[in-house]
Amino acid sequence: MSEKNNIIVEAEPEYIAEQSMPAQGRFVFAYTITITNAGQIPAKLLSRHWVIVDSNGKTQEVRGEGVVGEQPYLRPGESFSYTSGAIIDTAVGTMQGIYLMRSDEGESFSAAIPKFTLSIPRTLH
């Protein structure tokens, strides 16, 4: 990836106990994503592709336009944060993915969403 197109993605997951039903195999997580344009050219987030895997190996793929109904436009140095959620069948899982971006120069490029762990408190040591 060139210096001019450099998108940094950070994730903060949180277990939502009030909406989860562990006895029924329903574990609800919220996650807050911060997308920062650390490059030199403005870029717009066009679409997302998430891969969500629970500890049984069950995989969910989520694709769609934008994030939370928006296609944020980020100038160099700007950030955009949003919170969304995921439901998995186990107490631990992972999420990772890619955002498809387009720079003001018309170049499409991918911004990696690094893998992060979904885990109920005190499950991982």
C-alpha cells in the first residue's frame, strides 16, 4: 500500500450481557470501529466485508455498502467512529475484514480490519 492511501482501522469490542442468552447459545457483542485516514489523499469508504467466526468454527460473512448507513469521506488526518454489533453462538469468537475505499484520484484500494476477539469477560486469560 502506498503512503498516499493509508487507512488505519482500530476496533474495541464489548460483551452485551443484557442482550445475551448463554443458555440458548446467543452471545451479543458491540464493537466500536475507528477509521483514520493516515494517508495523503482524501478517500471515501464504499463497502465492507466482515468475516465473523465463533469458537465452533461457524463462519458468518457480512457484505454491504458503507457502514451504519453511511459512506464516510475522510480527508487526511480525519477519523470516523461508529458502533455496531454481532451475535455469535459461542462465548468467544473473532472478527476481521476489509473496507473498500476510493481515493479522490479515483483509485480503489482495500483497508484491512485487523482481527479482533469477541469474548465474554473472564473467558480468555
